[in-house]
Amino acid sequence: MNVTLRQLRAFVTLAKLGSFTEAATALHITQPTLSGLIKELEQALGVQIVNRTTRKVELSSVGKEFLPLTARILQDLDEALQAITDIKEFKSGTVRVAAPQLMACTLLTDVVSSFSQLYPGVDVRLSDSLVEDVLPRVQGGEVDFGIGPERTENRDIAAHLLFDMPFVAVLPQQHPLTRHEHLTWAEFLGHPLISLEGEYTQILRRELHAASDQLNYAPTREVSFMTTALSMASAGLGVTVCLPYARSLLSLYQLQTRTLSEPTVRRKFHLLVRKDRVISPAAQAFFDYLLAYVAQQKWGSMAQ
């Protein structure tokens, strides 16, 4: 059975208006074309669905039963097509992003707020995660993409550079080191240090030791989350380091920052996407917006 959508729309319109002339006008086709579509539909179905008289058009008994089914099919199709249009035009859609906890509550909160003002119909859902949990969530398909620091290459994951920025020293307002405009790591490490436990501390210790065997990254306190480290620094329990993207939280805790040199230690973060998946238009829009937003930031102004 070869039934077309054009034939079905012609039938539903004719049934609604009850006139070949009016239906043809509504469909922007000629009356003979409309008559041909109805005949083709009846031939495909093998039954008569329209009774034609000189005065009016009436549906046959079969046509009356066929009409609500056809109307429902066309309504469902129109709603589905409209939904696709809304997604393409960012009037709707859901974006799922996994990011480290500190980034989720600082940089990404700002980005989501700004993005949502442009596209209020798009629901951006942040999954704040431990750094080591971001990649597994991307690989498992839990999120459209993730944000994480540089790691060993993964052949299944495409990594797009988001930013490359240096660590800054984070100091309480009244700390003696705030008298300096710039700090060396040797000056900084002479004070009680708060750091993140695990790989974060191990990487920094290794990089600083590689630069100079005199630089000993030995935290006095180790915590699980950077928010805890910042809160403790604000309370005067020590100093810490972080990346400038967390500026909103640093301001909230009334913390000072200074550049760190000799050496300058930098960290790269990437947008991580599975190579075998095409992300939705809404996710791609947020992906592109995030890249553009970060590119406009003046991270250097944080070191003060």
C-alpha cells in the first residue's frame, strides 16, 4: 500500500472544510490536483472514503472511521517536526555537562546563567564531579561532554582545548605575602600550605621538583575539595593555589591572589567528547558558547 502524507493531508483538509474548492485553496493547489490526490488515496486503500454529490462532499462510513486516525497521525507528525525545529533553533533541548566541582560552582555557573538568558528553553544540567570521574561519565554516555585537565590521550575521546592558564597563589587578606606584587614558589612554599589530596598534590610536587630540587611541595593540610581549601585559607589556616577561573569564589571568600613564578606552572583543561557520537544542536550551541566565553576572559587580571 503506497499512501503518501500529501494524500492524507488532502483528505483531512477536505473532510474539515467539506468543499473541494475551499480545501484546494487552503492547500494552495488546484481543485483537479486535490481530486486526483483523493482518488489516489482511495485506490491505495481499496475503498471509497468520500461521497461526492453536486452540492456537497460527505465522508463514507469508512471515511468517517479513517478520519480520526489520519488526523491523529498528522498531528503527531506535525508535533514531532515542530519539536525538531525547536531543537534546531535552540527553543528547547537538554545539555548534560560533567565538570570538576570547583569549575561547576564558579566558571560554569556564570556561563550557564549567561547562556540561559539567550536560550531560556534549553536546559543545561551540570554534573559536578571529582576530576577523575569526568572522563568515565563521558565514556559511559551519561553526559554530552565533559571538562577536565590534560591527561593521557584516549583514542575514543576527542579533546578540545578550553584554556591554558597558570596557577596563582591564594592568600588571606592580612597575610604577609600580600605585600608582594609577585611571588616565587620558593617564597610561597615557606608558609603553611593547604592542598588537594591525591593526584593534584602529586603532580604539583613532581613538576616543582623537576624545576628545582630545592622546591618541596609539602602541604600542611590536604583536603578533598578546593572549596574546602579556599574556606580554610580565608579563615587564616594557610595558603593555597588554584586557577584563575575560580575568581567568583575567591571574591566571595575575600581572598587575594598573586602570580607565581620560578617556575610558572600551568594547567590545561579540555572539552571531552566521545568520537563516535554527534552531540545535539543544543549541546553544540553550549559547547561553542563556552569556548567563546572563555576566550573573552582576562585571566591575568586575577593576579592581584
